[in-house]
Amino acid sequence: MLRQYERLSAIREVLQGRLELHEARDCFGFDEIEDGTVNELRDRIAELSDEISTLRSRCDRYESFGRQ
């Protein structure tokens, strides 16, 4: 589970970087045409965040179960 958590976190970081780049381009007027990339990136980041939260809660449950 730790590997999957690290993999998902790394993917999310890359996507967040791409999102910041698109937002910066938009801010400076470099991307005049919205092609849906920003929305797709935001959606995928949200999906990854949900998956990461699920993994965290599973790990927490396993750890608390082992302590009992």
C-alpha cells in the first residue's frame, strides 16, 4: 500500500505542476483558447486525492487494529 500511496502522490504532484503552469499561462494571456485541460487536470487531481485519502484511512485502520 505504501508504494501505491507514493506513486499516487507523485502523479498528483506532477499534475498539480501542470495545472499551475496552465493557470499561469492563462493569467498572462498565453492560452487564449480554453481546451478543457485545466478542468481535466483539476478533476484528475481530485480523483487522486480521494484515492490517497482512502489509502490513508485503510492504513490507519490496519495500524489501529494491530494495536488492539
